[in-house]
Amino acid sequence: MCGIVGYIGGQEAAPVVLSGLQQLEYRGYDSAGLAVIGENGDIQVRREAGKLVNLARCVQDQPVDGQIGIGHTRWATHGPPNQRNAHPHSSTDGELVVVQNGIVENFLALRQTLQDEGYQFESDTDTEVIVHLVHRYYHNGCNGDLPASVRQAIQHLQGPSAIVVMSKSKPDQLVAARLGNAGGVAIGAGEGEMFIASDIPAILRYTREMTFLESRQIAVIDPNGANFYDFHGIAVET
């Protein structure tokens, strides 16, 4: 089962994300990757096939800087276990990145629709349809509103999914969503920093204050906290 870690706060994100992914190695995986919004505003993506040590070596050789990031360990479903199919997956313009735990059962139909609209795919995964769907709404109808774009996109998906989305235009915001029973999504709170994980051990060294997403809920996260909504955009209590 895939692992997800996210961080936003005052620390360098990459070490926190890598540390969290190490705590999720027990879940099994065949590739790993991370993305960090750098000081220059660009999203820096590093991905490697194989063990997490390969990703750590890649980050050491090609450092990333920034205080917001997401990471992922992948257990292949659609597409072979290689660097090309490792998460995170990016929109063509580099504006958005996404990581996912779960499966998009209708991804072939969605992929064809998106290709007909002009979207180009760089991987064999079902996950890549998600980032293109978010991009579609982000630029057409939602006017750069990331949570609204995620809400619109995820409602096209069939099958269980837990996702985290990051936009370089929103360097102070992460959006997490859960649909069905695609593992857990824990949101951890610290002092001026927030954490996301698909399982508690990934962030336990940083916080014991956690909230868990239910199915069909979205969390909008900044360094000072999180707000929770249903798929209609209505605020919910957690």
C-alpha cells in the first residue's frame, strides 16, 4: 500500500518528508518521490525507482529547498515500477503536483477524455489523470481556487483514493482529500507547522495532535492549522 507524507511550516520540508517516508517503509513499495516548492517559487520534483535510499541519495546529489512539500512511496498498480511512474505527478505546466494512495478504476475513460482535450500524459499511471483533472478546473471555472478544483476533480473518480495536491501559486497551502477506504489520512498539528500522513508513525515524532479525514472530506492546510469540508464545500466539524 502506498505511503503519503506532507509538510508545511518553518522547517526544511525534504528532511521531514523523507523521515516520514522511512517510517512507512513497512507498507511495502517499489519507488519513491517528493516535491518541494523552492525559494524561487518553482516545484522541485525528485523521483527514483527502488528503495527509499535511492531517493535520499538523489536528494543529496540534487538538493531541494523549501518549507512545503509532499512525498510518496508507490506500490505499482497501473504501470511498471520505474522512475517514470513514481509519484509525485505534475501538470504539464509545472503548476500542480499530486500524490495518491488508492486506485482510479475509471482512469482509462478519464485519460481518453483528457487526451481529447489536449492533455499529454508522461506516465502509465492512473494517478496522472488526477493532476490533469485538477488542472482543468484550476484554470477553467475555479479561477485558481485550489480546494474548489480538487473538489471538482475528485468527484469524477471511481474507486478509493486519498490524495494530496500542491500548487506553486499557493506556497502556503496543501489540500488533502479522501474518497472511500483508501487507507487513512492523518492531519497533524504542531507549533506553526502542519503534517499529513497516510499512517500515524510517519509523523508521530513531530506531533501527537492529529485529526483524521473521513471519506468524502477535504482538508485545506496552512502552517497554522486545517479547515475541513465535505465535497460540496460545506465546512464540517472533526
